[in-house]
Amino acid sequence: MNRFTLHILLRVALITATIVLGACLWMQVTPVLGLICAVLLGVELYYLVYYISRINRKLTLFLESIRYGDFSIRFSADNKLGTSFAALNQQFNEVMEAFRQTRAEKEANLKYIDTIIQHISIGVLSFDASGKIELINPAAFRFLGIYRLRYITELKNSHENLSELLLGLASGKKILYQTQNGQQLSIHATAISLQGRAIKLLSIQNIHAELQQKELESWQNLARILRHEIMNSITPIVSLIDTMQEIVDMDIAPIIPAQEAVADLQEALSTIENRSKGIMNFVNAYRDYTTLPAPQFTLISVKTLVNDVYQLLLPALKKAGIGVTLSIQTDVEVHADISQMQMVLINLVKNAMDALEHTENPSISIITNLQGGQLVVISVADNGPGIDEDALDKIFIPFFTTKRTGSGIGLSLSQQIIQLHNGQLKVSSDPGKGSTFLVLLNS
């Protein structure tokens, strides 16, 4: 028999004895003593009910704790009432501990998932049926070029038709959206139900670099094919011309008295030979574009990189009468191939110098800064005539040039180098006011 049962039996026996005693006193002695026994009986009944109702109160407290998520309560105050109470309290405490651990694990998992979402390079955005934003991570803010978003319709302020496209995007479908700064965004939609509410989840990826890589590979393949075919055609022509020149010099010239005709023939053959060799040299100039070595990445200082290029080109800039503004606003380090990055910056500065050939008070500014805490921006700007809008769209295409003596390989080679560094090379121009080239690298 446990202690709880014993307490009940004792209380019942005591109540029974009080009832019998009270009845005897009421009938045989005096009604006053019987009344006292009745009061005593009432008190005993109260404590019996109170003793039994402790279980109900304990159950109520336990269920309320679960309902409101308060798992800090511990049950131990009435352990002294017997082993049954102690065992019940132990079970309650174990259940509460299980709830505590489950909630702690759930919160840890949510924090872990939230940390991942906040740090991944893919943009994540979700909103409910009314367009209210449920979740958005920094990558999505960066891709969309905004810093705040409460409702999906607010995208109209920066992207005119994007909100309608996203609201109408069906689950499992994708769209390709181009931002104003030229980024190509792939947006994929998924519909989910969260506690009975319809939620649309969007993933946003910047595939601009991938498209550029595919374009680069296409141009490289084309350049390889053209070079192979041209060289296969020109090489035997040059060899044949050498043979013909030997025949003219050794066999024809000594026996033909009309030296003027022979001289014309020799001159024609020399012209053909020079032009053929010029074509061969021109084709070989594009070998670097198709066989650029992989970058040898090391940790380099942006300040050191820009200063070295500046010091290297400063004498030529002074000789050309070009004013230079150097502003290094960040001194972070990046993983890059220093020789290839120097090649890119030298090419950009020399292009700016060429653009300033007929400009009064020519000037070039080289500025470095840090955007968003991790994006290194190196800007090379000039105050030259700028670039025509038609040419601006073609400026990174291999073999395209706006210069009389240009080969059209410098900017495409520079862009290839920056792509191999997982960065971007951008250009903006205002005709009549100048051009700005931006090198974007991740720190």
C-alpha cells in the first residue's frame, strides 16, 4: 500500500469516526458537542477534497505550461506526500525536459537554417498571398539592388514590371530577368503551404557570369577555328612566294633584258609576301586569347596592385600631358594573379590614354573602394569623348575596336582574365564627357 492510498484511508476513517462520534454526542449528550463535531467533519472533508484535487491542479499547471510553451517549471513541492506523488512529479519533469530539448533543437535548427539562408550566394525571397514579404536574404537584396522590402509591389520603384512577373509566376516555373545594371537573373518559383497559408518561395541566381563564360567559350572556339583555317591557307602561300622569288631572282632576271618588268614582278611578290606574313602575325596575335594560362592565385593587396600600375605608367602619363587622380579608399586583400591583374589595369589605363589623344585638359582618375563589405571596385575613368552607344554594346567582343591601330583583343582579353577571377568588368560612358571602366572583385 502506497503512501497516497494510506493518507486517503486515514482521512476517510477519521471522517467516519467524526460522523459516528458527532451522532452519539448529538443524541445522548448535548447538541452543542454534536455541532462541534459537524464543524470538524466539514474541515476534514475540505482537506480531503483539497488533498485529492492537488492532482487536478498539478495536471492543469502541466497542461498550461505545455500550451504556453513555458517549460521552465519543475514539479517537486509535494514529493514528501508519498512515492506516488514523487513518481508523478518525476514523469512530469521528464516530459517537460523532453519538450525543452525538442524546442532547443528546433530553435538551433531554425537558427542554423537562417544562418545558411543569410550567407548563401543564392537569393531567397518568399511572400504570402497578399504580397507581404515573409523572408528575404542579403543576396536577394544585392541582386535586386534594394535595401528594404516589405511588400512585393514595392519592387515597382526600382523594377517596373518585376512585381507583376513574380506574382504571376506559377510554381515550378522559371523566368530570366535582366536588371538595369545588366545582371541576368534566373528566378525560380515554388508554392508551399505554411500552417494553411499559401506562400510563394523564390530562388534568385545571377547567371550573368555563366552566360559570359559560355559566350567566351564560343568566341574562343571561333578564334581557334579561324586561326587554324587561315594559317593552313596562308602558310603554303608564303612558302610558294619564297619559291617564286628564288625563281625570279635566279632564273628569269639574268636572261630577260626588260629589267623593269622583272622589278615589277619582284615588287609584287614582295608585297604579297609582306601582306601574307602580316596576316600570319595578325592571327598569331590572338593566340593569347585562346590559350590564356590559368591564374596563379595569391593573396595580393589592392593598394599595392594599383600603386604598382600607377608608378609604372606615370612617366608615360606625364609625357602625354595627362593629369592623374589616384584615390585608394580601401586596402583589402584579394585572391588574384598579380601579373594578370596588372595586365588588365595597364590595358584600361592605356585605352584611356588613347581616348584622350585629342582632348583638352585630359585627365584620368583611378579609384578603389569597397562596396557591401566584400565587393572590391577598381574604377578607371577618363574625360575623353566617350563611346558611342552602338560601340558600347560591342566593346568586349573579340576583334572589335574603335581605334585605327587597335587589334580588338585588349578588352576581350581583360574581360576573360576578370571572369577567370570570378569578377566582372563593366563599362559606362557618357558621349562627350568620358568613359568609366569598373573592375569588380570579391574580397
